[in-house]
Amino acid sequence: MGKRGSRSRSQLLSTLTKKQKKHLRDFGEEHPSYDKISKKEAKPQICQLSESSDDSNSESEAESEPEQVSGYHKLLATLKSVSEEEEEDEEEDNSAPDEAEVNSEDGGSDVSLEEETAAESAELRKGKVLPADPEEKDGEAPPGTSEESPEEFTDAKHESLFSLETNFLEEEGGANCSLKASQDPFLLHVNKELKEKEIQAVATNPKTTQELKWPILGHLVFSSKFQKLETFKPPKDVDLKAFHLQKPLESTWTKTNSQFLSGPQKSSIPFTPLQKELFLIMNSYQDLFYPERTALKNGEEIRHVYCLHAVNHVLKANAQVLGNNSRRRSQKLGVGNDDDFRDQGLTRPKVLIVVPFREAALRVVQLFISLLEGDSKKKIIVSNKKRFNGEYGSDPEERPPNLKRPEDYEAVFVGNIDDHFRIGVAILQRSIRLYAPFYSSDILIASPLGLRTIIGAEGEKKRDFDFLSSIELLIIDQADIYLMQNWEHVLHLMNHMNLLPLDSHGVDFSRVRMWSLNNWSKYYRQTLLFGALQDAQINSVFNKYCVNVQGQVAVRNVPMTGSISHVLVQLPHVFQRLEAGGLASVIDARFNFFVNKILPQYRDAVMSHTLIYVPSYFDFVRLRNYFKREELNFTHICEYTQRSGISRARHFFLQGEKQFLLLTERFHFYKRYTIKGIRNLIFYELPTYPHFYSEVCNMLRATTTGEEAAWTCTVLYSKYDAQRLAAVVGVERAAQMLQSKKNVHLFITGER
């Protein structure tokens, strides 16, 4: 094949016939029969795309092809100048219509040739896990969709409507988007400039802390590794305008939050006292760790306020981009500084909300719709809403009517409790697009498992985590539940946050903020961490991965009365202290202490009906293997035990045929069965949830055989269990127990 002549792009298109254009679109090159062979060597021509072509097609390229932009796509971009009449003539030329063309004929928006071809290539990549297709399992398409439909992957029908590059700011929504940097905390945060010396000093700077007492949140610890530590106290009187809410949130928030408000609050400020203090910290863009979020007490109240903050952040960020689009369109070419238009990250997703179950994702999306819609008569546009309700909703009849569980269990495991999902949400002015491709989304809602399956592991060919590169707001809700699922997924996610992307994904680098180009995004990311308890693993994530330039705020209230006060049976509690040389050796030290000093006391047949409560599954496996080697008379129940095995184990233990029963904490968390026949109770380690201690102790009431005087309860603990110990016995008693190296005997009379 000869060398291509050095023809200009316009000449190239004008000289091509319809069939040649079709061949160029399908194969990325001219047909060899039309090559003009020249004896002289000529340099190959490089087709350069115009600025408008880049802007209009960056979204579709990023959605469908996570690989680098090839010359094939650059050649396709040259066909953008083909008129609509010529395209219609091509369809008449005995050529089969593409799927995207069929969709546009059915009433969808016009799609470019690039989007059509990208959609076709997406169909051919079988078995690839795409961000835009979170629900595909075992090669089956979601209900109500066709496997061959490119809309499942690219949603080209709504692409132009939600594209940030091709839309401009409406006058209605732009009234308060041009806020002064000295007023709006969003602009103060994103426009804050860091120096290279400050970044280098973060690794060596000691963390400065300051403690404050707030009326509702209680004891707060402000900390920062940057030189300046900013602290503040909540003002008594706060005007709603002081929060700088973007339209239409000022009007819709009052109705959305009305269920938590009383009469006077609705007229003054539409926040509960807890919400007001939380939002003051959120709006200051400081990292926040709040370990007192419970499903029964304040879960929905907190969900409302962090959804308000997420939508407010997205609306402001998008309004800034759309406003700059309008400014660039109105200005003449060459006028103005490019740095004035740096308003986005390397990828579009800017908010990541991690929730444990589909029901939580459903409630988050419903709050988004309510916040944008409010009491307005004009309904907002919500694409794919029917499919979303079908996949994330639940049927009330699926739950057995005779299932009786504690109130906190009912509050946590309500609705659809599938824990493998991910979904992209695009918000543009007063429209919401569900199931948006990740690289065209503003907000990502996912479970740790759903993110883990797409991030993949090192060495895997099919993995993608570029969509996490420009996350500006990370919300991890119900973090304690991830301890019961798989905490490794959370750590894996945090290790891949705000890394430089491996592909450009069609980004306009002249619009990217400098701190994002410098790979400093993690210093501008705000992390909101909500959980139900103080745990060492959750604290570790907050201390290690939260390095926001604005600082960190952690709620550190100590429990004055522990969960042991809720034990309702007369039971002696013996707390056995074990010594360990370090945190790494405490696991082996606990096992040796149990095997050598605790277990021999219970080998006698008199000490039958002994339940051993084991929080860690790895400790459970180790004990189970030891019991098998020693040929002890025992049975076991864990979260992986089949229903028939659970029934047999409970029956054998109740009848006394098995002396020991090993029980994992995760099984108790997910099932909450009442184990009958317990006479002796051993906590191999203090429970993760403090109220599990009283729940398990109260199981002794299930079978009353007149042997209450012989009941025993033994607890193993070390100095590294200070937080769990304080949650069980109270902070004052825990301090005394940790200072003394003697075993502690407590006798709880309880209520009969």
C-alpha cells in the first residue's frame, strides 16, 4: 500500500465518495484501491481535531473506551463535518442502520458517528466489566433490556442532555453560581493554592490537635498536618443564606427535611440541632468522623444532611463549568487567560457515596430527587427511574411475617439487602440521569464489594479505577457494617483513591485544576465517615487516608455507662486479662492464654453447655481446628453454615450431646438467633458491637432449668481492647481495669 498524500482534511472529505466515507468510518482507513501511489516519499499526515470536536466527543469516548484514544477515533472525528443530508443518503444506500441510529429515530437525541461506533465496539467486548453496567451477572442482561442495545452501556439517548462540555448555564440556575471566593466555602476550598513545600512537609509534620466541646456533637478533636489548624464553634443563630445553598436547594430542603422538624424550626432554620452542627463541619470542607450514627436513632437524619451536602457540591461544581462554557462562548478567540477556566478534575465523577445495601442506595437517590424537585409543580427529568425502582426496590411480601428480631436488626436489614451493586448518577441543573456511565457521572453510589469487583487486583487485565482519580467528596456511611462484610474491600478502595488516571478519557487539560494535574487531589478530598461505634480499624482509615488541607474533625465521646448495664440476668462476669508484647502478637497471645488457662477449666463434664463467642472468623477457624485435633466434644456455627447444619448444632447443644458450641460474631450479626441451653459463656474477645455483649448474656434466660446459680461468664481482654472494654463496662471502670493487672470479677444482679 502506498503512502497517503498530504491532502488537507477538507479536501480529503470533499473528494471521498459515499462508499469511501463508509469504509473510512468502519475500518479507519481508505480502501486500498483508491490509494494514489507516488514515487516520492511523503510524510504521513497527522489529523488534528478542532477544539469543538474534542469538547463534544470527550464524554462518549470516555464512556465506551477506557483505552487510549487511537488514530481510528481521530479519523472518525473528521467525519463530523459531513452534512445530515449525506448521512441520510448513506442510509438509503442499502446499508443496515446501527443501533444508535435506531434509538435516535425512536425519539432520542442525535448521536455522533463516534458514539455509534463506540457503542458497536462496546457490544463486541464480551465479558468485560464496565462501570456503566453494574447489574450484569453471568452474561445476562438486566430485566427489560436487550443484550445488543448500546444504550445499556453508553445511554447515548441522554448523552447530549447531560454533557458538561456541550451545555451552558441557564439563567434560572445561574443566579447565585457566580459567588465571590471570599463568601462561598466551595470556592474557598477549590481555589485554595498549596505550595510544593507544604506538600513535602506533610509527611514529616507532627499532627496538631485541639479539643472543643459542642452542644450536640459533644467532644470534638480538630487536627491537621498542615501548619494552620482552623477551629470554630457553632454560632447560636445561623441564617439559611449563610450556608450558601445552590438553587433550588434553598426552597426544597425545608420540605425534604420536614419530617425531622417541629413548628419553630420550620420557620427559622430547617435543620435539627444535630444536622446544623454536622452541616457546619461539612460545609467547611473538613474531614469528619462521626461514630454515633445508628439506624434506629439518627440514621435517616444524617442521611438527609449528607445528601444535601453532596447535591450542593455537585450543583456548584457543574454550575461553575457551565458558566465558564458560556463565558468561553461569548469571548472572542484568544481573549482571556486559560487559567481562569480551570474548573474540573481529570475525570468527571466528583462524589462517591459508599453504602452497604441497595436499600440505602435507593433512599439516597430518592433524596436526590426530592432535593431537586421539592414542592415544585414542574417535575424534574429522571431517566431510567422505572428500572432503578425495580432493581433496587423490594417486595414487602418477601419477608416472613413471623420473623421476630431486635429493633436495631429490623432497622439495618430493611428492604433490599443485596450488597453487590454500583450505579452512576449524573445531575445537570434540574435533571437526573440514573445508570449513567461512570465517566459521565457526577455521583457514584456503590457498595465496597461492587467497587472491588471493578477495581480488580494487581495483575488482572480487566480492571478500572480511573473514575476515582478526581473524587472531591467521599462519603462512607454505616462503616461499622463493613466490618461484618469484608473490611479489606474498604482498604482496597482507599488505596486506589485519587490516583493519576492511566488514560486521559477525553479530558480538556486546559480546564483541569492545577492541583489535580499535580496529583494533589487527595489533599482536597473531603471524607465524611459515619459509623455506629469507635473501632480501631475505622479510626485507622480516618487517621491514615484523610489528609484534607482543611483539617479533620473527629467526635470522641466516651461511654460513661457500658452495655453491661443492660444484662438482665444474675450472672458473675470474670474479666481475664492477658498480656501481649505488641499489637502484632496479641492474636497468638490470646490463643495461647485461652488454650493453656481458660479451656482446661471447662474440660470437665460438669462444665457442659459452654458457648464460646468468637468475633474474628480467623480465630474461629483456628479454634475449630484445635478442637478437632484434641477430639473435644463440640459443634460450631458460622456465617457459612447451612441451615440444616445450624439446626443440628443448636439441637445437639441444647440436649447436651455437644459440650462446646463455637459461635462467630458475623453469624450473630446476620441471623440474631437465640441460642438455647447456655450455662457457661466465654467471650474469646470483646464483641465489636457493645450491645452484643448484653444480648448474648441475656440468652441464658431462654432456658430456665433452676441452675441459674451455676451460670458463669468469662471475658478475655488485653490493653489493646481499651475502646471495646470501655463500651462494655464504662470508661471509668475500664480505666481501672487497664491500670490493674489483676483479673476483675463483676456481679450483675440484673432485673428478674
